[in-house]
Amino acid sequence: MKKKKKAKGRITIEDYIKAVKKADRDNELSQSAGWKRTTEIHKNKKAYDRKRDKKDLEKG
């Protein structure tokens, strides 16, 4: 069974992007006032949403 060689001391592009995103998110959270949810998922407005459509019908 062969063992995979592990690159030591090399930072890949994926690692760099991941680190920048994490730092940016931490910076954003530290600058915001109060509590902010970290697991919020962006909802697509074009996607079908029965609850939102029902709410819109009741309003108008």
C-alpha cells in the first residue's frame, strides 16, 4: 500500500481562498452591531417558495 506524499509548507490556491473568506467573514461579524446569525443561507428570489407566494396573495 502506497502512502500519499504530503506537501509541507505549501499553500494551495484553495487554502488561500478559504482563509481569505474566513477572515473576511470574521471581520464582518466583528464590525456588525449586535448579534448576527452565521449560518444564514441566501434565498433565491426566483426559486419557488410556497410560503412567500401565499403571503403575497394575502396582502394584495
